[in-house]
Amino acid sequence: MDQDIIVRNNVKVFGNGDKAMMFAPGFGCDQTVWKTVAEAFKDDYRVVLFDYVGSGNSDLQAYDFIRYNTLEGYAQDVLDVCAALDLEQAVFVGHSVSSMIGMIASLRQPQYFSTLVMVGPSPCYLNDPPEYLGGFEREQLQGLLELMEKNYIGWATMFAATVLNNSSRPALKEELEERFCSTDPLIARQFAEATFFSDNRKDLPRVTVPTLILQCSDDIIAPVSAGEYLHQHLSKSVFKQMEATGHCPHMSHPEETIQLIRQYLNETAVGVLA
Amino acid sequence: MDSLLDHAPCGFITLSANGDILEINQTLLSILGCRQDDLSGRPVSTLLTVPSQVFYQFYFVPLLKREKRVEEMHLSLQSPSGEEIPVIINAVQSEKDGKATTDCIFFPIRKRSEYENELLTAKKEAESALIALHKAHTELDMAMGNLKDQQRELVKLNRQNQRFKQETEKELELARKIQEISLTDPIDHPTIQIESFYKASRQLSGDIYGFYQIDDHRYGVILLDVMGHGISSALITMSLHSLFQRLIPGGARPEKVLNELDSHLHSLFQKEEEARHYCTAIYLLIDTKRKKIEYINAGHPAALLQSPTTGEQHELASTNIPIGMFEGAAYIPKTISYIEGDRLLLYTDGVTDFLGCNHLSPLLQENHSIPIGRLKQIIIQSLEDNQQPSQKTDDQCFILVDLR
């Protein structure tokens, strides 16, 4: 096991299965967002959690502004973790942009993955009329980057204040030590640019790994049009429309998320046996 | 909602667990320009601009879920009329009747936001300036590094050059000595006295001379000036020297001497046309018994024959073109007689470059009675006096012959 990668990407492994199940956090988040969902699979799977370099409790020293300028750099993080743990045929669950990161990783080293589960995925956030509706105009995404900038100072002080004001809840402090979101504004901005201005549509026909697409309702970030486009262009994909609203069903509606993933894994497992 | 909250100096909203609007106060309604009925039950994100909706999803929802509170989040509201209103939001989630609800206050920050925008612009400018500075600094460092490398290289080359120069100078000095050794010593016989002066423009000279006693009454005097000066000319003089120092003492005829020298030059440059040098030469065969001089002047400055009694001067002017120019040139000597006390001056153009042709002749005339050893010093002095420091000197050489 490559201990350097384990430390660099803050890799956590637990659970009892033979088969590995890897959870990748979405933009701006770290592995703690998977807490509830990952727990549900620990009896049947060897659960793997990690943080991308630059977020969570990863090694910030390892951040490379050239490598992480595109999603390829993040996909390399996934492959590094797979190699470090010697994974084979793992279930990869990616939220938001991690769906695309996992997909890119699967194109480079398909043997690591048996299944891709995409939660709130979008192959391209920008509109490309008339055939593609990603949901955003360029200036709207620029506006998001500006908002991130304006909230940066707020973030830093907000966390500090939260810790100080809740000394009566020591558990919270411990939880906070696992940073929820990347606080380095430069890294966050670069991740945002790599995420929101990427266009992975041309890669879709090359994907060989079976894929489950979990489409949220009323998700402004990954609209139904984006999920359907993926479903049409990924040959081995299953599309599930969720009851869950918003962009983070694994946090807001963990039960439904767990149930749909489990159902898909059981069905495909049966399919394989049959 | 109680009246105090309804009209509080900030916007207030209560959201359901799903983020739908349950209650909204009058202040926020008037900020937005809406009515309560329009908004009740709708998702709070509909109040936001598109970027704020995304930010809300990415940051507000997860943070609220985890921390049960959000503080000082900067978002922008969008009123139905399309106006964008920057706000700061604080939110706290609590349980009411077993259901999670979230209370939020909205604090418009139009002016503060403008101020922040300006700050951000200034910050970005400062950052770009800093990046530019870093870049310039890096480039400067690199340039300095390069310069240092080049300087080191230059110092190294300079040292090599210095060593090379010293070695070359040593070699040239040695060559000059060899060239000077080849020059013949003054002659002081009862019937003839010969003195000479020889000065190279650099270490090596393109001038060469020789005077030899052929038998008891015959003497051969030769003076050559190879075109140019420096190493190549000097090498040619040495090559010619080795030839004439065999021919002249052997008593070869003047035409034979010149012919041989001419053929030698042609054979030297037969295959190397670019290296071709030609050469002016004057050869005098002096017979002291018959008091006759046979001479050939191949393109050389005229030698002067000074009579002591009449003060007359006779020029031994050019009889031929310089040697090494056209192959097969015919050399026919001229003969003149002299009387006792006549005096000859042979010189190269390096001498007349300074003094001019008209200077030498009076000098010779005025000093016809003093010994040629003194006369030589007078000419040298005259040369030194007339030399301009800035003037590029040619090789200088002259020969004085006293016929007794």
C-alpha cells in the first residue's frame, strides 16, 4: 500500500465486503458528505473514502496548480488511490463533478471499476444550443466564481466563530477538524473553473463501465436535460429519476439514495449471475 | 408573525426542511417588491439570482444540514422586476412541532457590496501586479544568472585570450629576432661603407635587405618591400631572403637575381591566388674598381645618388614593375658611374610616408659631408620627429652607402 497516497488523499477504508465501494465527494466538499450513505454499505462492501488534494484533510502541500487545472488531475487522484489500495472492479460512487472525474478515470484504467454511480451528474454545465442544455450561461458561472470570492472571508470567520461559540458542543469541534469545504480560495476557485467550464460530452461514447445515473428533481446545477443526455450517450447506463430535490441527495435524502444504489447493484449482480 | 418581526429593519423568512418559504416578513417583501401570496410555499432559491442559486445548493444547503446554522453568507436576491440585491444571510435551523424549520435574516448590503467590489477589484489588480512583479523578478533573476554565466565565460575566454596573446607575443618576438638575425651587419671597407636602419611596424616586418661582398671589388645591395606587413609578409621576406642570400654572394647577375625572386613568388602563389603578395625590390651591383653601379629597380621608390662636389642628385628610378605581378617579366639592368665620395640612399615607402620624398633629398644634400653613421641618426631623428602618434606606421627601412 502506498502510504504516501493514503496520507496525501486522506484515504479512509472500513467495512467488511470483498468488493470495494469508493465514494468521491463533489465540488467543494470532502469525504464527510458521504457519512450516512457510506455507513449503509459497510456490511457488504469495503468502503473507501478520500479527499481530493486541495480539499478536506488532504495534504495541501501536494497541490499542484498545473495538475489540478483540469479534471484529468483529479481523475489521477482517483487512479492513485485505486492503485494504492490495489482495487479491482470497484463500485465508484461520485457526486456532482466526481461523476465525470470517475468517468475519466474509468477511461484511463477501466479494470479498476465494475460500476459507476453518478449522483447529480452533468457532462457540461454550459448551454450549447440547440442540442444541449447544460443549465448555465457563461456569465452565470462567472457570477458563481465571484460569489465564491465574496464569501471567502465569511467562510474563514464563520468556521472560527462556530467553533468558539459552541464550546458546549465539543463533538462539533472534532467534526469541524475534518474540514467540510476547501478553505483555500485559490484552490477552490481553480476547482470551480475546472469543474464548471469542463465539457466531457465527447468522452461519453468511449465509456465501457456500466453506469447508474441518479437524477435529482429541481436540481439547478445538474438539470434533467443533462442527466438524460448522459443516459442517451452512455451505452450501458440506467437512468433513475429521484424524488429528492436539490443537488445533494446523499445528504438531503440519504435513504432514497441508498435504496436506489442498492437496488441497482443487486439487479446488476443478479444480471451477472443469470 | 408579530408586528415587530414583520417590520424589523431586516428581511426575515422561515423555511421548511426542503427550503420552501413558510413565512416572509413585510420588510423583505418590500425589498423585493412582492406580495406574500406570490411567495408562500415556493422554494427560497426562486428569490435568488442564478449564481446565488448554485452557491446556495453548494454551500448553504450542506452547511445548514451539518451545522444547523449559516452565518454571514453573501448572496444576491433577484426581485421580480429584475433588480439584483446583494444580501448577507444568517440562518438557524430549529425543531418546531417535530419539524425542522430554518429562520433566516436578510440584510441588504448594496453600498457595502459596491465597496467590496471595489476592494476586490483593487485586490485583483494588486494580485496581478504582484504576479507581474514576481514574473519580472524571476525573469530578472534568470537574466542575472545568464549574465553571470556569460561573465564567467567571458572571464574564462579573456584568460585564454590573454594566455594566447602572451604566447603569440612571445612567438612573434622570437620570430622578430630571427628576422633581425638574418639581416646583414654594416660594412666598413676602404672602398665602401654601408649602414642600415630597420624598424618593423609590428613585431614582424615586410621589409628585408641584404648587402654582401661578392669579391674584392664587388658588392651586392638589395632592398625589398613585400606588400602589406605582419606575419604573412614577414614569412615571404624570409623566403625571399633565403633565396637572395645564396644568389648575391655567388655573384649572380642582377637580372638573374630579380628573375629568380620573381619566379619564386609566382611559384609560391601558383595554387593560392588569394594569398598572392607582390613585392617591390631594388638591387644594386656595385663595382668599386670600375666605379660603376648596375641596378634594377622593380617598382621600388627611387634610390638617391648624392654627389659630394656638385651637390647634384641622381635618382635610380623604377626600371620594372614589382616582382610577383606578371610572370616572365624581363629584367634589364641599368648602369651608372659614380665618383669617389658619392653617397647612396635606399629606402622603403615606410620612410617617405612620414618624411615625404621631398624631405629626404634635402636631408641628404645638406649633410653630404658628415659621416653616414651621423647621417643615419639624423634621418632616424627626423623620422621620429615627424611621426604622428595617431598615424598607422608601415615598416621602415633605409640603407646608406658611402662610396669611397
